[in-house]
Amino acid sequence: MMISGLIVAADDLAQKVHSHKLEEIDKRIAEVQASDLSDPDVAKSTFDWV
């Protein structure tokens, strides 16, 4: 009984972490798409965090 509760809790946590990561990835993609990459300095600073 207790083991199944822990498994359910671990699964729930994994799903929340996965959703959060997907949201963060989508935000970063939007930032890159919104930036002006024609300027080499802007392009470099945009991808410095990668």
C-alpha cells in the first residue's frame, strides 16, 4: 500500500518536472525566434547561454 503511494507520488512529480521543462524550452524557443539574428553580436549573445 505504501509502496504504491510512493510510486504514484514519484510519477506525479516526474510529470510536473516534464511539463515545466517543456514550458521553459518553449519560452527559450520564442526568445530566439523573436531576436534579430542578422547582427552577429546579437546572435552570439543569444546563443551564449546554450
